[in-house]
Amino acid sequence: MSEQLSSAHFVSLFRSVAPYINLFRGKTFVLAFGGKAISGALAKSLAYDVNLLAALGVRLVLVHGARPQIEEELREKCIESRTHRGYRITDAPTLDCVIDAVGSVYLEIDALLSQGLPDTPMANSTIRVIKGNFTTAKPLGVLDGVDMQYAGSVRKIDAEGIRAQLGIGNIVLLSCLGASPTGEIFNLAMEEVAEATAVAIGAEKLIFLTDSQGVTDIDGKLLDEMTTDMAERLITLGEWLSPDLKRYMPSAVRASRSGVGRVHLIGFNEDGTLLQELFSRDGVGTIITRESLEILRDAKPDDIAGLVALIEPLEEDGTLVRRSRELLEREITRFSVVEHDGMIVGCAALYPYGEDQAELACLAVHPHYRRWGYGEQLMKRIETRARAVGIKRLFVLTTRTAHWFRERGFVDQTVDQLPVEKRLLYNMQRRSKVFAKPL
């Protein structure tokens, strides 16, 4: 029995990721991570997951840093580590350490992505990793009277060259080094390279692997999604944020405002976080978008397929009355929906009866989103729509959610108190309970 359950779980899980596979195929993701992620115990697992994304048709640009490796090089050569405003003051000896550290990290990543042993996730894989002069740099110059020397910022990203490599199936690997048109090498902030690259190539996603599970509030609770405005406020207030988050969040906000659709901040200290974030509804980290992922709006004809997928399971278990696709198409203007990250996760409909009464019907929320308060939001939207057309009394018929409606101001009614037209359609076999609420 347990083996059957395990098999059923595997099949169900595998099918559940199919929509994401279809959605991500051919899309471009920029994956950014610091040197800690590569020196950690899960570096090999990260390579496995990168390989899997590439095998599924995702176009990948990897951007790596090397802060701990640079610090180690500096210690070995007895060179003082100096920073100003979050940037490393990079004189010539320090630059030599940076070049050595970045080179060693690049070789380590190259080796990780070249694995292909039998009975491993990378068996039979043929990943080609391309590194080139895609990043043009410029000097930071003098900041607050401090000469930053070979510390630089991104001047230009060769978007056309990167797209060309992605188009033939290669993974592009960028580092925190860049050369200027004069041939000088500059030490760049990895997060700024990732930001500039994602914006230049029009990436669908920019993903930062961090030393935290994601962005948290002051009590340590994960904030699974944020708008850029929320994230910007938190940057100034969030003294509790981890070092990586303090560095990456400004780049995440700028990238989102510059057109990158989704910016993810997830931890690298647990195995499989990248896959869990991308291929599950709830994710495991924080996603930043310009606007809220949640949209409450009137339904459109294009929503029919999403509505059918949402209400069919509830029709099958008897929670909702069956509605044909043709009926939904005719009555689509009666519906309001909640859309979350492009998916219809809730709906409700308004059916007027006479001049002053209406039915709140087909209130449904996807099981994974019921804790988010979408049911109440939909109810309030229907109430608002009803008031706008002069409805004085809203009623509802339900077989499963009587207490939910009572808690929200609806009171018990008898079938005889329904409008005549609705009373004639009442299904005695369902024996739905009747509730009403004055508006």
C-alpha cells in the first residue's frame, strides 16, 4: 500500500510541475550567487539543478561572485581588506587577488557543470558553458574623497552576444570582473552585474541565491512576495536583514522597476530551494514584482479555461452546481476573479433577481490559496457590484460553507424567502441552506 501511495505521489507531483515546464521553456533566467554558494556543501546539488533547468529548455545566464575567496587571497598575502560604501577599495595588489579568486571560482563552476557520471542527475548531459567579454566596465572613481582605484561599475552589457549564445543552447557564465575600453580590469559588484545583465537581455527572471531563506519581517517570518515599493521601504528599515539581502535587494528593486518580470531571493543553504521556488505554487523564498501578483478584477472571455479548471473539482465533489462551458461563456460578465501570478485562483458571480435582490453564486477559491483571504475579497467585490446597481439584499445557497457565511453577516433564511424565479429552480435533492444579507 505504501509503495502504491509513493507511486501515486510521484505521478501527481510530476504532473503538477508540467505547467511550469511549459511556461519556462525558452525563457531566459539570470541566476546570481556569491562565492559562499560555491564553497558550500550544496554546490554540487546546485550544479545538478542548473543542469535540470537547462535540460528543460530554460536559457540560463549565471553570474558569480567571489567575496570569501577574495578575502582568503588577501589574508594569505597579508593585504588589508578595505571597503567603502559597500564596495571593495581595489588597489593593484588587491586586484591581483581578485583576479586569482575569480579565476579559481570560475574553474570550480566549470568543473561542477562538467560532471556526467552514471547514476547522477547529470548523466548524459551535454552542457556548454561560455565565458566571454560580455561586460564592459568603468571606474567608480573617487567616492566621498576615497579613491576606489580598480573598483568599478557596469558600463555596458553585450546583450546581443549573450542572446546569440543562449540561442544556440549555451549557458553564459559571467563574473564580477569587467574590462574597460582602455583594456583595464575592474572589480565589480556581482549583484550589479546580474542586475544590468537581466535588464539588458530582457530576462523573465532574476534569481539571487542568498544566505537567508528569503526576505523576512522583524519577527523572522518569511515574506513570500513583495512589491518594489515594499522592498524599497524595507531596505531602509530592515536592520535585521542578512548581509546578502542588504547587498542584493537594491539591485533586485532596480531590476524589477527596469522591466525584469520577477526577481527571486532564495536561500542556498538548503538542498533544492531553486527547484522548489520555481516549480511549486507557494515557493520557498521571496519574489519581488513591480505590481502585486494578486489582481482582483471582472472576468473576461479569456478566463474561461481558468474558471473551468478552478470549479470542476468542486463540481465533482458536489460543492458547486455544475455549469457547462457554454453557460460560463454566456454568463462570463457576471463573474469576478482573483488572478495570482497569471493563474485564476478564485471566482464569484452576481445574478440579479428583480430590481433589489441578487444571488452571490459560484464563490470558489483554489485550495492552495484559501488561507490568503481571497474568499472574503471576492465576497466584498460582489457586494460592491451589487450596491452599484441598486441591489438591497444579497442571498446565497450553500451545502458546505454555512458557518463561513454566518461569520460574515449572512443570516439563515427559508426557501420560501427566495425570489419566486429562484424558488422554482431550487434543487430539493441538494437541500442547500439559504442565507441572506441586507446591503
